[in-house]
Amino acid sequence: MSPWSWFLLPTLCLLPPGAAPRRGAPASANCELKPQQSELNSFLWTIKRDPPSYFFGTIHVPYTRVWDFIPDNSKEAFQQSSIVYFELDLTDPYTISALTSCQMLPQGENLQDVLPRDIYCRLKRHLEYVKLMMPSWMTPDQRGKGLYADYLFNAIAGNWERKRPIWVMLMVNSLTEVDVKSRGVPVLDLYLAQEAERLRKQTGAVEKVEEQCHPLNGLNFSQVIFALNQTLLQQESLRAGSLQIPYTTEDLIKHYNCGDLGSVIFSHDSSQVPNFINATLPPQERVTAQEIDSYFRRELIYKRNERMGKRVKALLEEFPDKGFFFAFGAGHFMGNNTVLDVLRREGYEVEHAPAGRAINKEKSQSPSSGLTSRVIFAPEVPSVEVRAPEAASAAHSLLPPHVPPAGSADLGGEGERKFRKKRRRPRPQRRQRLRQFSDLWVRLEER
């Protein structure tokens, strides 16, 4: 997700996604809904072609907190686009299972074996505290939906002793009161994916789970221990009431709804990874923090932006008569070396679409175009690699293979190699099924 320039701010301390607001900050992220559409923030960019395609910047918060502040032209662009692409396919069970698999230690290992004893004991104490407090953090609405503390704790933190330390760090960072209260409502990305499915749009993903996941596993052991220790120190300080947080989820929502488009705070959400650079650290620890910062900036920002931009280019060139809506984390479109910059270097004209500006209409689709079929396109399993038509690029593509439904217009010979059909079986009688939760990327509601 993106320029994440907050990695570069040396005075920022570790950011927990749901920490309490700092003193003096507004208690609510709600701001007055602007009476004029033109006064709203816009995270929409138009790729000028015929039909037009769009980039839309999302944030990873419950969609109910931001939906009324998203301009009408952004929603119209989503409605008009034939195909919707995300970073990951958030509706596919494979995405969740692959994330889970990536987080696990090698078979036969557990945290008690790999962590220093003092850190392991502090971690265990903190998780016991969270489990004790979680019933008081749950909302009446969550309980009314049958979502209870024990279930939620096990869904998020279950099997924590088998997880890699870096993922335990991220898990601990998200186990806060505000974050727990948001569980059960889809984040904006997931809501758009569900809407695309409901509207029977074609969907896809430009990344593999492994491409988001494996860089986190690339830190060396001493860096991971440093990161986990810093996370525990902050959580312990928060519990003791001795720490003030510079930025919170509430600040993020407020800036998305009615703040500065260029605000550095959007990078917090895009990163999903906290910043450890702190002016109070001893010199050697500050070096470690800077090494972690540089690594994540390279692996999770610049390399991903380049890869995502090239895959967007491949899709646009492969299907010049289709209108795409690319919904990525807002941070991917801000700062330097963004996805927008990649497309512009490739010769595409990409311009910001302010709120209130009318968007161009897409070419009309023939009734047999197949673009209204109820099909969800999922990433291939990791063992199957499909190359995109990228010039001299060794990166593997995640252009989900599928073909149009029977009776629909063909997407072209090259398209048949990139796309495969995945039929949905008729839905059985509605049954209760377990909700699924991902501790990092998405929060799934029962559907």
C-alpha cells in the first residue's frame, strides 16, 4: 500500500491502529458533511482512454465510517466500470488461508522455542490482559450479532504460539479497544469487493498473497526481536497511561473524510507496519530501526508500486475496450514513486478527478458482453505462475486466469491465457457459518 512517508518521520513512535486519541485531539473522527460535492475529498484518478479507467484510494477502516464522505463521482466511476481490481482478492477463501499459512513458523517450532524468555513472558502476559479486557471492549451491536469476546479473541489470536514473531507483533499492535470494536464491519476495500460481487462485475487482483506477505518474513532475527520488543514496550506504556499517541485511527478517518489529501497520516494505514524510528532510542537501536525502515520502504512501497503499476498497464493493454476500476490503498497514490508515476512513465495520461467533476461515460456494452455475470476470479494457487506481457520484466503476474461465461463475448486469445472461468454453484438454503477474520488486512462480516 504506499508512499508511507511516515516511515521517514524520526519523531513518530510506534502506531497501534486503534489506540486512544492523544490529549488535545478531537474525540471523534467525524467532521461536518460538506453541503457541496465539490468540497469533499476525492481519492479518484482517471486514466484517460476510451473507455476511461480509474484508480481509487481506499483506507482499511470500517466502510460505514467513510462512505457518506466519498464523492458521488467516485461511486459513479465504480458503478460504470466493467471490471474491478483490488490488491488482493478479498472475497476468496484462498486469500485468508494463504495469509494464515504465510504467518506460521516451520513445522515443529513454536514461539517459546524461538523468543528470548523475557519477551515471551511479557507477550503472554499482554495477551492474557487483552483476553481479560475484551468482553468490556465489545459493543452491544457486536453481541447482538452473536459476536462474543472469546470467539473473537480466538479468531484473532488463536494459535499465536505457532506464528512467526513478526506476525505476532502485528497481531498485538491491532489488539486494541478501538480495533476490537470495529470487528464485524467490512473495511472499505472489502465492502467494494462485496458490492462488485453483488453487482455481478468481473473482479481480480494485481498481487499474490505471497508478494504482500513474504517481505515481512524477510527481516533477520535480531530485527524481528527488536520490533516485537518495541511493540510490547508501547503496549505496556499505553496500559500504564504513560504514553500519548501522535496519530490514531480516528485521525486517519478524519483526514480521509475532510482533511488534507497529502497528509502523511494516510501512510499509516497503507503500511500496516508500524514505524520504530524514535528520537529517544539509543544509537545502536536507532540504527536497527532505520534498517527496518529502509527495508520496508524498499520491499513494501517502491517494489510493490512498480509491480502493481506494470500489471495495471498489462491489463489496460490487453483489454483496451474494457473499463477498469482499480481500488488500492490510498498511500499507493501519494508521495514519490507511486503507482500513478509508473503509469505516467509508460505514457498514460492520469489526472486527479476532483469531487463534483462529471466523469466520462464508458462505452456501452452489448447484452452478450458477459460483464454482468456473477463470477468471482480468484488468485491461482502459488504453484501456478502466469506471466504478464510486461516488457523485459521477470516479475510474475497475478492477472487471474478466467474466461467469460458461456455465451459471452470473447476477451481475445491472449485473454484466454490470463483468465479462467469459475462458476458459482447454486446457493443452498442459508446456513449459519463461521465468520472469518484476518488480523491484518481485512475484517469479514458474516454474509
